[in-house]
Amino acid sequence: MKIFLLIGFLAVVFNFITGGLYGQGDEWAQFRGKNASGIAADDAKPPAVIGEDTNLVWRIDLLEGSSSPVIWNDHIYLTASIEEAGELQILCIDRSTGNQVWRSSLFPQKFENPHPVGDLAPATIAADASGIYVYFASDGLRCLDHDGNLKWEFPIPVPESANYGSPNSPVIMDDKIILNLDYGDVNRRSLLALDKATGTTVWKTLTQEVTPFINYGYPGYSTPVRYHDQVILHRCGGIAAYRLSDGSPVWWFQIMTNGIGTPIINNDIIYITAWMELSEAERRGAFFSYDTFEKVLADMDKNGNGLMELDEIPEDMMVFSRPGVDDIEGTQFSVRKFFRNDKDGSVNEEEWIQKFNYLNAVVDDFGMMAIPAEKKGELSSDDILWMQMEKNPEVPSPVAFGDCILMVSDGGWVTCMDAETGIVHLQERIGAPGAYIASPVSADGKIYLASYSGKITVLKEGKQPAVISMNPLDGKILATPAISGNNLYVRTSKHLYAFKN
């Protein structure tokens, strides 16, 4: 009896240590925590004010990489890369000290082409009691145990046509690892399910073959999320649901979207920020006001030869731009660049009208959408509960709290909407200025926004979110912060920070 009492006492102590000090083992075990929601556990209480000397537990230097921190018990898992050495790294960090527990290095024969803003280690790890599941587009999927030993590997060919990288994060759903492979042609773009114990293929769905999506040629970056027995996927050209058991399609909705932001699910409603360069009026440039060549010549044909020389087109005349993204180069697309491949250096009426009609055909007004999760077959705009079409983010996912949905977009624009109706309670520039790539996360009535420039803005939850603090850190921020217990973990381009009240 004494032995059993001692065992029970030790179990209570262990649960107190791992639960009270570290939080539950699975509370932030993938990209954005449980089901990519960005919501921490109810008892999490991370600090509202942070800094280089404020509520800092430790800070360590990191190599290049933009994968988000993942926590399992007393370990933090990350990936990194050393491009000049041809090395990819999987890192295990001790939560209490920041010391490296172990490191596993890979040396692929060939590397993917990352996004100019990104790197070779952008995908976030997924973890469970059995181990961790890691995806590099330059290597494939692999499973390691918590001591860093390889359990299985699943090679995947390096994307040939994905010129902007493939930062899609794997997720665990029951006994399966789900990975979005949204790049390449119709015969390549797929949703993959592997047996998490063996790494063998359970099913593979060609997403453009079974549903009539548009192939823009761009890769989709979204992480799959779960709704009951369905896998919800935002991909380039639309959003769809697939059966977790066999990958067969349940419903699909074709829209003009690049498939970047990860959806969230709240009260049986899917919220998704559909984004494309031309999906909002404020991003469309002056090019779209020239629907006739006569108007083009009247305004820009300086030499009067009836053609548009490239140097006659104003340098600041845009096809599209990204307002508020002054800290990232290449965020605008000029008309000169659009016609740069013209062989004779001039544009005639046929060439202008052809390109105008091509772009005008994909112009559509859309943005944040609310879609009931219980649907079947092909959806139409009539199935959408509501849509909010201004200040939508290109990359960051939304976050839900109470009866509100909140999103942050470039320029520091924060939009808070009623979850049921879409009515906008607030749309103001209250975050730090500049670009936003990391997604917002929430805990203890607070929303944490991480700007690309390296500032963490903390908001108080509510229909009119108010700024609690604005906290500059060293380096750029692409990775979404992680919350576990009373700790906030922030990865910048230079460091990994651990903060605690």
C-alpha cells in the first residue's frame, strides 16, 4: 500500500511539474498550437510586457530559419539551415535553460528555391508522445524520437516549379501525418497522408484532379486543419474538405486565392483569409484604368508613333502594390515589369489589350470569409455566411476569442469582426507599422501580434482591442510565437527568446 501511495504521490508531483511549470505536453505541439488555432490553454498566463531585459528567462542565438517553436513537455523543437554549408538542422532545446539538448543535421543533394523573404527551414515541426515529424521541401518527411533518433523517413522530390518555396507544415490527425503539397502541375498538387508509426502512404489525393480548382502556378502555403473527420485545406485556387479516412473530397469552393493563410474553425464555422494580389481595390494599380489603347496613347505616347515604348510608361505605374509594406523589397509589380519580355521594346494595341483582359479576368473582390463547416459538394457564393473585403492579410491567419474574429495585415491594420455576422467592430492601424508574416496568438485575454520589423504588440481582447504594450526585439520576425504555460517563446531572425512573468 505504501508503495502504491508513493507512486501516486510521484505521479501527482510529475504532473504538477510538467503541467504547472511547462504546461500540458500537447498544448503547442504544431504550427499555432491545437488545430492551428493560435489559442493557448485556458490557464496560460504569459507576460504582457517583454523586452531584452523585461520578463526575459533566456535568449539564445539561432541560425537561419523561420519555423515556429513547437513545445513538447520540457523540449522546444525548431529547424534551421546553413545554406553555404548545404546543411539543414533539426534542433531540440531545453525549455528551462535554452541549452541545446541535441541536433540532427541533413545534407540534401539539392535545395528548393525559397521565397526571397524566406529561407530553407520554414516548415514548423509537429510533435506527439511518439516523437517529432519534420518536413523540409529539400528532403521530405521524417520522424525522430524525442532523443533525436531517426524512426522513419519519406523522401519527397524537391519542388522544381515552386519558386517561392514550400513552407507547409505537417500536422498529426489520429494515426496519420497530413501534409499539403500544393505546388507544381495538376498531376503533382496533392494532399498526403502517411501512417505516423511507419511513414507509409495511407492515401494521396490529387487536389486539382478531384475538384475543379484553378492552377495559377503559385505554391500554396496553408497548413491543413481538422473538423471532426474532415481535413480542411486552403489551397491555391480554393478551399476544400477531404475525408480523413481516405482523402476523398467532401466539399469544395473555387475562389481566386493564392492559398496562403491557414483557416481557423470556431463554433462549426471556418474562417479563412483568401488573398490574391488583385483581390482588393486599394492594391490594384493605375493599369486597370486604361481599358482602351486610345487612352493609353493619349496619356503616355510622348513620341506620337502610335506605340507604347517601355520607357514611356511611368516608372510608378503599377499593376498591383502592397500598401504598408515598406520594409520588404519587391512588394510592387510595375506595368514596365509586366511588359518587360516584349522583344522590340514597345507595346502595340493588341499586346496591351491582351494583357489587360488577362488580368482583368482574375480581378474579383473577396477577402475574409465565414463558411459553415457542414457542407457537401461544390459550394457557391450563396453558401458564404459573410465576407469582409478590406485590409485582409496576405500571410497571417486570424484568431478567435469570445464572439470575435481578429486579423492583422500589413501596415499594422487590426480588424476585429463579429464572428456571426462579420460586422466590423474595429479597423484601425494599432499594430506596429510594416509587414506582417507571423500570425497572431492569444492567451489570458491578450492578443500577441508580431511584425516583420521585430516588434511584439500586445492587445487586450475585446470588440475594441486596445494596446497594452509594444515591445521591440532584435531581428526580423517571420515565425509565429508559441505559448505554453506562463511562457511566451518568440523566434526572430537572430534569436529564440523565452519570456515569463
